[in-house]
Amino acid sequence: MPLGTLLIGLGRAGAGLHLPVLRRARTAYADLFADRPVLGVDPGLGPVARADGLEVVGSLDDASRRLDPAATVVHVCTPPAVRAALLEEAAHLGYRRFVVEKPLAADRTALGRVLDVVRRRDLRVHVVSPWLHSALTDRLAALLDGGLGEVRSVTVVQDKARFRRSLTNGSHTSALEVEIPHALGVLLRLLGDAEVRGASCTDLRWGERVVPRMGGARLTLRHRSGVRSRVRCDLTSPVRRRRITVETTTGARFVGHYPVAQDDDVAQLDVWRDGRGERELLHDDALSRCLVHAYRGFAEGDGPGATAGAADGLRLHARAVELLDDARRLTATEAAPHPLPHDTCPVPRPQEAARHAG
């Protein structure tokens, strides 16, 4: 069944990321998308004429009169703090299918409210998670399933300069909330459930100005398999980097580079085994893969398989919120003004690896 689209929140995520991807997807996967304009709702805007494939309406109620809620996917691209209230309002109007920006909620308390709405209203929710749907992540999972030994170490490095947004936009309270959620979902997929064993943040400094805990972050997890994975994020770095390094007990080593910009859709993977190395290039338009996966799941209906898959994905993202909340609590009373040094992050040998996609 072709589905309509409603965007709630027309900032960087909604209008800047989702809308361009939807334009491409609506052409390439016409069977999934209704031949109707994409509608948008933003509290800061009034109704305006259709432009660039988007028609802005004044409220959710207005949108419900333009697109049938029973055949519409709602993209929730607002800050996490207001997610539960928006889901409740949209569900009251008859919407059941939602694509929600990460993280699913701001903390455990907010997560409880969101899950309560999902349960009471019987909603289908797909959390935006490009790295989980990345071709690079799929390739790493296949390599780890290919008999190359147990995972011995995992390191994720996420570097980029983020001075302007951190200095002018207070939507994030720490660097843990910016890039690390991408890595956290991948680590849970590849290595199974985990608990936080360490977390820290640095301050962002620009002259006399200081933004607490927005300079960078570190996170250490201990997975049930026994592996300790580590993530380092530097939001003052002069270079952009999204790198994951996996080493196994047989000596195999995989170094993957996720695309670092909207106009880049090629991932790179260096595979080292048996003393030889080779580089693989992967087409990796991960956000497109993520949204198409969501619409395809919604279009397939509400059978047991689809419902179970949606529930598994929601559980993974709920767990990610809990782990980020644990990490945030660890850093709440700490001051870490110094830059983050580079770290090769050796970790102990795992006993097993539970791999399941969300």
C-alpha cells in the first residue's frame, strides 16, 4: 500500500535531511509512496504554498484533513523532550506509523512516557538509525559471521568540528548525545547487550566562551559477551572521521570508514587477514536505506513477522537510551576541560557475540 508522508519539525533533521532523501526515494521506490505532496508541520511557521516538494500546514489537525492518517507515515523530527506528547496527539488523530529521529527519548523517564504511548495506542515506530542500516555495518556483520574468530577489540572514533552549532544551539546537554548514538546502535547489533563501564566529557572552548561537556566524549561498554567496546568523539577536531576498527582472535582486522557528509555515499573498508590487506568500496546511502526499510515494513502490514521485527528494533533503541542515560549520569558531576587524546582502545577477548539487527 503506497503511503503518504507528514514531517513534524522542519529544522535540520526534517527539512535538511529527511526531505531530500524522501525526494530521491519517492522516485526510486514509487510503489512505497503515495502520489501526494509531502506535508510539513512546524510550530514556528504558518501555512505556506507548496515549495520544493513540501507543503507546510498549520497543525496536525490540518494535516489529518489533507492526508488520511491511516495511510500516512509521520516523521517526528523534533527534540526528544516533546516526543511523547506529539505521539499522543498524532495517535489521537488516527496516525499509527511513525519514523522517529534518534534518540528515541532524552532519558529513562521520557522513554517510559514514549513507550507507554506506543503500547496504549498500538503504534508502529521505526527509529532513524542510518548506521544500523549502513552497507558497511552489514558487511562487518557478515565478516564476523564468516568464521574469522571471536571479536577481540572494537574501537569507534567519531570526529568533527561542531563549534557553531554548539555555541548557538542548546538542544544538546553533552557530546554524548551528538554522534555516539550512531555508534551505540552498531555496537549493540554486532556485540549484543551491554552495560556502561565508563563515560566522560570535555568542555568546548572558544576564546572566553565555554560550553560544558560539548567538546567531546568517551564511552566504554562491557557487553554480555565479555567484550569491552569503546567510543571516542571529538567535536573540536579539524578533520572529519567516522571510523570503526574491529580485531579478532585470529588476527583479522577490519577498519571501516562511514561516509562523513550528506553529499558522500561511499563507505570504505580495509580488510586485513592472513597477512594481506584489501580495500572495499561500498555504496552506502544509509539514511535512504533506513527510510526505505521503514516504509517497506509499514507497507507490508501488521502481520506477526512485521510486528515482531518492529518490536525488536524498538527494544534495541530503548536500550540505547538507557545506556546513554547511564553515561550522562556518570558525567553529570565531572569536569573534563582537556582535549581528548587519541586512543587505540584495546579490549579483552569476548566469549560470544550476539548479533541481531534492529
